[in-house]
Amino acid sequence: MTAILHALAPQQVRERLDAGRAVLIDIREPDEFARSHIVGAHSQPLSTWERAHLSVDPDADVIFTCRSGMRTAGACDRLVARTSGDSFVLDGGLDAWVKAGLPVATNADAPMEIMRQVQIAAGSLVLIGVLLGFFVAPAWFGLAGFVGAGLTFAGLSGFCGMARLLMFAPWNRAKAT
């Protein structure tokens, strides 16, 4: 029997969760999940998917979600391979859930998602490099080129040095309890 990934509207997901016949699996990264997630969702980051053990009641519907639905759509084959029967995806992800006015657990103290931090830092460095290149010395254009090369390498290799460095920033460190 081949597993299939079916799309469900936010209200349909809520009904299944409320009835206790579904498990919601959030495939976003831990920093994204910590900042905001659907109440009752289980964090199972896609980046650790091959090493993770998915144990779900076989009678429960498995529903996958991410922020917008793009990651779940892109990883459809990997997701259904981990379930025994048909599984589901929250159509539109967390964004659609919020738009439908359904409850979300939010932690405003959690740091901004690491990839947004990378985008802000990289964009700022490129802008600074270009402005300094025009107004101070052309050698500053090298800064923009260096950041562009780093982003290209990150895209090709899957390793982002800037993200690794930002993880050590004081605001991204786990707070002692």
C-alpha cells in the first residue's frame, strides 16, 4: 500500500486534533518552533528526519506542518515514507492556522529565527559594502562579493558559516533556568 499526503484545511486539522485522533508533527527547525507553534504540535525538524524515530499511534492520523506549507510540499516523499498509511499536511501551514484565528503558542522571548538573522546580517553587510565602495573606496565592494560568495557556498553545500556564528551570539544562547 502506497502512502499518500492529503491536504487539510486548518479547521479540519483542529477538528481531528480536538477529537484526539490525530498527531500534528511540525517539521520546522527548533528555533522556529520555539518562537511560535500550534498548541499540541510535536517538533520533529526536517533536518534531523533521517535520524529521528517517529512513533505515532497507528490509529492516529499523522498531520505534518511547517510555516507556509512549502517545506512539507518539498519533502512530501520523505514524510510519507515514515508513515504506514495515508498521512496529511496542514494546507498553508502555521500561516494559514494563524489566519484562521486558531490558537498558537508564542514565546516573544525566544530569539528570532536563525535564517532571518542571517538574511538581516548578510543584507546589511552587502549594503554597507556597496555604500562604502561608492563613497569611501572601491575596495569595499569586496565585502559585498565576499558575502555573496558565502551565500552561494551555503546554498550549494548546505553549510552556512554565518548561521553557525550567529548561533553563538548571546541572544541565541539558551537561558539558564
